[in-house]
Amino acid sequence: MTIRGYEIRHGETVATRSDAEILTGGRGFVRESILGIGIHGAFEQPELVAALVGKRPSRTLECVFEDLADLVEERLDLDDLARLAGVA
């Protein structure tokens, strides 16, 4: 499967076992049932999520963030927060 995404990292990631690296350049490692990847945006691809967990997500990541932002606006006193932060 092709994975789309981008990297933000400094330094070098190195596998501790030769069979652990699954993506070149230290971008992905696996050990038993644990997967670690250093590619941002990969989990925004429903087909990748489905391949890993057996089910496509019911919502996009953008929808999840929109719902979270709506909840924050609903539950927090943003004017009070801005005043406390010294930006109002």
C-alpha cells in the first residue's frame, strides 16, 4: 500500500533489529503487534486505517477537529480565557 504524508523530524531513527524496519529511512518500524511510523498525515487516509484496524473511520479527521473546536467554543468562556491570557 502506498502511504501519503510528510515528515517533521530532526536527527536519525534507527531500528534495533534488522527485521523491525518496514518503511525505509527510519520512517516505520514494527514489533509484534506494535506499529510506529514517522509520517504525519498517514492516518488521514481511510484506506490505511481500514487496512490496519479492519474498518474505515466513520468521519474524516477534519470533521473530528471541527467537532472538537465546536465543543471547546460551547464549553469554555472564550472571552474570559482571552482576558486571562492577556490578549483581550
